[in-house]
Amino acid sequence: MLYDLRRAALPIRWLVTCLLATLGLSYLFGALMVSLYAGFTPKRVAATYAGPEMSMRMPPETTMVVEHPITGTDFAQPEVHTVDTNLLIQDTHVHVPMYGLIAAALSLVVVGLSLRQGWALGLITLLFAAPWLDFGGMWLTKIASERFAIVTLIGGWAMAAAYLVVTVLAVQQMWFSRERS
Amino acid sequence: MNLLLRAAMIAAVLHITPAVVLVKRPDAVQALLPGADAYFAREVHLSDADAHKLHVAVDWSPEDGVLTFYRGKAGSAVVGALEFVRVDTPHGPIEVAVGFAPEGTVRGVIVTKATVEMKPWVLEAVAAGLTNRYRGLKTGDSPGGAAAIAGHVGDLAEYIAGEVDKGVARALAAYGAFYNHVRA
């Protein structure tokens, strides 16, 4: 095979290593951001994406008012970060292309690894399927059922798992393989 | 490859950064309803027709079709009312708290939330006196905060001031049409 990371020139291997390290750093902070704003449980993900739109509010025939007393501490209650439909459209528009580019970059690394064709195809599929699951889960949670929050979590974990597998294999083959030279 | 790099740069530039709290809601309530010792949430559930009117007037529909005003009282005296209005921008949402005095004029405006990216723009605009420009406005007035600070701040602070103007305009329209005119 013409493109083999085990036998690639040092600058190529260094480039791939730097790319993987940089993506790893961004994934680490991505996970931190998820923990801050959406969480890692189906309940918290559902609260973020399903929102009040799931209740299918019926507007009253005439405008009506309900007034009730509240206490000062009611203002201090932690708010759930929510993503409404407009924001999810925007998020999908800007995140999915970036996810696609990251999946493409990692797939180029996979192509240079010494793997059986089936494993390589499986890894590439996983790299691209993960963002589909991630955003598919968000949209299904919003428009269909809160139960689909688990799909988003699966997508997120799949993204992390695919990255880790590619990184471990690449580092091992580029820097520690006996067949390197 | 050039196309890929451009796409990556565009995606990075457009990426929405997380929201940050600039002023906690309880602090905003204390500042905009000074001296209040009792609070009431007045939820106005808009009919389709009224929601449409509001949307036409200020290009805005409140979340879930419900406007929420917070009324403050000190003993038996009404201190005023308060609204939290969200404005969605291409850089993410901001939240503006607009307080009204009992006679219906704007007592004060506080930007309570922005995104990490917009925070310095908001701080620059506020430091230039943006929120002072809204005091005394009443229903029917057009907020002109962005125009007032133009030339004294950078382009991005002026831009975000325009978004704060939108929030204040929405609060004024909602307060004028629905706070006192619909009875509980």
C-alpha cells in the first residue's frame, strides 16, 4: 500500500500525532462543556433538548393572566440550559460540518493504518455515524420523544470511542511498531 | 483542500460559545425592584391573535407563548415590574432584564446573560453607558442605545448594543400591551 503510516516519513507521523493530540484536547474540553451545559445522563440531555415544546401547548382563545406569589429565592434557582428549535437548527448548521471535517481527518489516519479492510471500513463508518447519532438524538428528543436522549449519549460516547481507537492504533503503529522501518 | 480549510474556518468563526451569567437574577431583581419584600409572577398566556400582534410589532414570540412579568411590592406599595427578555443573535442568546417603575417608565436595564464570545462586547457597551440610555423610556418609545454609544466603542460593542435595543423594545411592547391591559 502506498500510504502506510508505519513507514511514513517523520514529518508525516509528527503531523498526524499533532493532529490527534489537538483533537484530543478539543474533545476533552468538549466533554467538559457537555458536563456543564447538558450533562451525561438521559434525563439531563432530555431537559436540555426536549424543553417545554414537548408539552404541545395549546394557546388560549383569549389572552389570559395567571398571577401567583413567589419568593426571592425562586429567582436564585439554577436554570436548566435549554436549546430551542431555532438554536438547534443553528447548532446543527455549524457543528455538523465541523464534525464531518474531523471525521474525515481521522478517517485519513485510519486509511494509513495497517488494518483489515473490514475493521478500517467499520472504524470510518463509526467516525461518521457518531455525529449523526449525536444530532439525530437531539432532533428526535425535540420532535419525537424524550426517550431518544439516549441516542445523543450513544453518539457522544461513540465519538470518543472512535477517537480513542484511532489514536491508540496510530500512535502504536507510527512510533512503536516493529515493522516501522 | 483549500475548500476544506475555508469551511473549517467558517465553522470555527460561527461556533456558538457557551452562555455565561453576567449578573445573577436575584441581584438584577434587587437592583430593578429596589426595596421590594414581596414578589408576584404574572404570567400572561397569549392567544394566537395577540402572539401574532406582538410578533409583528417587535419580531418576537415569547417562549411557549407566555410572557412573565415579575411584580415587586414593599408592604402595600407597588415597587414596579420586571421582565427577562431573551434575544437570539447569530453568536448565541443574550438575556436582558428590563425593570419598570410603577408609572410605567423604564427604571433600569441589566444584561444578565451573554455568551463567552459576547461578554467583552457587552461589558464594553455597558461601560460606555449603554444601559443608562434606556432610563425613562415608555411604551411607544424606540430604544436608541446603540446609536447613542456609536463612535465611543468598537464595532462589536455597538453591534451588541443593537441587540440589547431589541430586547428593550420587546419588553416595552410586551409591557405596554399586556401588563396592565389584561386583568388577572
